[in-house]
Amino acid sequence: MRARPTTDAIDLRGQVAVVTGGGRGLGRAFAQALAAAGAAVAVLARSDDELAQTVAAVERAGGRARRFRADVTDAAAVRTTMAAVERTLGPVDLLVNNAGVVGPLGPFWEADPEVWWRAVDVNLRGQILCAHAVLPGMVARRRGRIVNVASGGGARAIPYMSAYVAGKTALIRFAECLAAETHEYGIAVFAVGPGTVRTAMSEYSLNSPEGQRWLPWFRMIFDEGSDSPPEHPARLVLSLASGRMDALSGCFLTIADDLDVVLARAADVERDKLYRLRVRTLDALPVAPGTAGRTRAERAAGLTLRVRRVFAASRERVFRVWIDPDEIAKWFLPPTGAHWIRPPEADPRPGGRFSLDLIHEQRDFHLYGTYRQVRAPERLVLAWVWDTLPILEGAGDTLVTVEFTEQGAGTEIVLTQEHLPSEAARAAFERGWARCFGEMAKLLL
């Protein structure tokens, strides 16, 4: 779900914001958005020339900004700089911890450990040093907000990016801990996933020899137009800066999240510790009716459904109906007694999310999940999660693999759904997929 917070009325006049990594890319976009909302913005980075460009851009738009040259991994420099910010602009109300690097790309055992650790140093230590410098004042004033710019990569494994992922994962958990520690002082702390934006960092992953060798899938994000403009993460940060989302302190939020919907269910988010890192175990799996006597391992294995169907269309065309939200809207919805609460949303890249929200026979249903693998036009692997579905009562979590094979002038689909909790669920999904495939066949004529 794309973040759709209302930001037009956000007024940050009288507030002081610090943006690290503010010389270019996302940092510049954050600084411009915060200044446009009225904040006085301190931008930090190592390059004085780039900082000057950011400040000039803010001032041309009528905003107020000051530049401070600093290396965020230098503890003494960070303390000195934050003191200078407060002398120049006033007490810090908001810290946007944005400074980061991608780190070495490739197998861990081939990386220089010092280069590997330097990436963690910038992505994690740099952010905690900045937080450590501003928190005493925030605690004393009993107000303040910290936004740690993490990554969707911090919530999953990405081979050949271990330094980047390790630092970002730690940063997300650090935000959770800090939110719990500072809650009583009126401070809100968030980690955010800004999506894939065309920046110097992403250009390195795209065009360096290492990126081209070890991350060939990354180019597909840009080729298919699945990258995000910097305005999207800027709106996310601006909404968190406003204070409206403070009830979600501790959460990891991304541009794919509809913040207003998440906020409306803040009690559920807190109760179930949603939008946080977690380790899932067999004990957490639901016990399906009739399986109480089975071991947890037996229940976890679940049941598997396999469905085959041949369509009179090319692999590329058939593959597209699975990843294009407009196409999904045409075949997933039950033909009678149903309508969409909101249009389907899909971000077809590894780690990208999809969401299907509908009303069927006057009941709300929600299905969502993530793309585990996207190999066009051959294979999709998706984690399918549901709160409720028209074909099945109760929540669940399965793994769906869809393989596309040329068969003459047509395409054969083989869909495998694993970890179904019961025979009833297996039968229900078999009927459901049969209906969906029938609608697909009409669409592909």
C-alpha cells in the first residue's frame, strides 16, 4: 500500500530539524520537504560543496537551512556539530538519520573486512552517534522525534549485500529499542524504508562491475519503472515529523504503507507488534481444526496444492497479468457480490509487497504479502498472507510458486501453494484458483 498521509497542512514552523547525509539524493529531498513545511533545517555531510547546493536549493524555495560539515562516524565531530546546530538554530526537535553507504557487493568471504565494517560503521554507528548527541536535550524537554532511514533490505536477506543488510537490520531493531526506552519522555522513534530511489548509491549498484555481476535483478526495478521518486520518501518523513503518527513509534514503516490505515489500527499494531522485526517459530503457526494431536513440525509442513493450466498467450503476456495491479483487478475479484475497497497494489520486485482489499457479500477481506522471487517471465515466488479470505475463514500464511513454461504458441502455468493448514483450506484454494484461472483465460483471449 503506497503511503498516502495528508501532508498539505503540515506546519513545522518553530521546529529545528537535522538531516544527515543532506548533501544530495534523499537527504536533499528530506531537507527541502521539511524546510517547505517551515522547519529550520541543519544539513550535515562530508562534502561542503554538496551541502552548499542543498542549502541554496532550500533558500531559493523560500526555506531556511544551514550547512554543517561533519563525518557522522566521528563521535567528537558529531558532538561538536550538534552543539553548533543548537547555538545557530535552536534545540533539535527532529533528527533524520539518513547518512549511509551501500558497502561492498559480492560474497562476504571475498570482501575486505575493513571495507565491510566501514559500511556498518556509517549505516549504524553514524546514526547512533547522532541520536546519542541529540537525545539528552530531547529527554530534558520531553519531546522530539528521530527517524532512522533504513531499508527494506533490513527486513530480509539479500545475498551479496551482507554489510548493507546487517547495518540496516540493526538500525531497525535499534529504533524499536530506543522507542521503548524514550516513550515515557514523549519521544517518538521510527525506522523507515524509502523504497528504491535513483541516487548515487543506487547508481553504484546498477552500474559498477560488482553491481552488474552480483545484483543483476536490481536493474529490473528501474527498467520496469518500479523505482520511486524522492518525493515519496520525503512525504513519509514529513508525515512522521508532523507528530500525527507518534502512536506508531517503534515501527518500521515504508513508502508502501498507507499510514492513515496503519494509524487507524494502532491498537492492533501495538498488541501484535506489527511493523517490527520478528523471528517466526513453529510455535507461532496456527493449529488447524483436526490437527491438535499432530506435532508442531507436522503442522508446519502443512499441505501442498498444485494446479496446472495452459493459456493461449505468450509467457510475457501471462506473466504480466500476475504483476500488473490493473490486470490483477480484472481476474482476482469474485464476479458477483464483490467490489474492491481500494485498487490492488503490487510492487513486483524481491521484497516488494502486494495488497488485495475487497468486500465480498458485505464482508471485508484482506490478502497481502511479499514477492520472494521475481524472474520474468519464468517464475514468481510469493508469500501469501491473509487475515480473512472469501474462500476461507481465519488467518493464514502460505508460500506460492508460479512457474511459466512455453507450450507451443501458449503458456503453461504450474502453481504450487505450500503450507496450507488443512484439507478444508486446500479444497477452498483449489476452488478459488480454478475461478481465478477461468477469469485469466477470458482476459487473455
